[in-house]
Amino acid sequence: MLEHVHLENFKASRDVEVRLAPITVLAGVNSSGKSTLLQALGALRQSYDANGVMTGLRLTGHLVQLGRYRDVLNEGTEGEAIKISVLEDGIQHWWSFQDEPEASQLRRYRASALIPKFVLTPNFQFLQSRSDCTKDSVSAGSSGSADRRLFGYSR
């Protein structure tokens, strides 16, 4: 089970730590980082092949489409690496990525030796849907669309 996620310099997350439980609900105002957390996990998952080999962080793939390095690097952090760490079943996994601004697959500079289970399990689920909001939510200042993401995996 994923117990903890730490993001540095990833999108709006300059330095964010989130503890996870068997059931975790992410709630917050718009642009507070809920989707960013799930996108980081989705990007890690789509970056590993079936044999557990990772050549770099794939920003655009079958789970998430995040653009280029300049699109995901936290504003004001030029030259710094994106760092992601995950505590899974008591084992710490970590990655550090950096590349040219236009790169859509980031070079891995450092990473822990062990491969996390969630990137290889066939029971991984990352569901996304997009639908129109009600008129009330649009008039309340919403962009006019709702974004729903669900992430999960079982052993």
C-alpha cells in the first residue's frame, strides 16, 4: 500500500508531502494540488515497462499527458530537478529527473534500486473522466468543466 508521497518542483508543488491511508480522499479548492499528486503517480506508472525498466519520466503517455519539462517544472525553479518519493509497504522509493525544457521524457538522474509494486501490478487503476458542470458551478467561477480522477491498486 502507498503510505506517503513527497513531490518537489513538480507543477505547483514546490515541496509537498502527503500521507496516505487505505482509503484517502483528496479534497481542496481549485489549484491546490489534488490532481498534481495523482498525475505524478500516473507519470511514474507509465514510465516503467512490463519488465520494470524505466528509461526516464514519460510526461505524455496512456495515463497522463503533461506536456514538456518546462510545463511541469515548478515556476521559478530553473535548473533544479523534479523529485518524487513514495513510501510503499514500509519501503522508500525515490526518483530525481531533469532535462532540457522541451523534453517530453525526462532523464533519470538518480533513483532507488528497488522497483515499487504499484508500477508493475496489473491491478493498477487510473481512471479519468471529464464532464460539464452544472450552470450553478459555472456561475460560481468554475472553468465550466469538472475533472475527476481515481487512482488505486490492490495486491
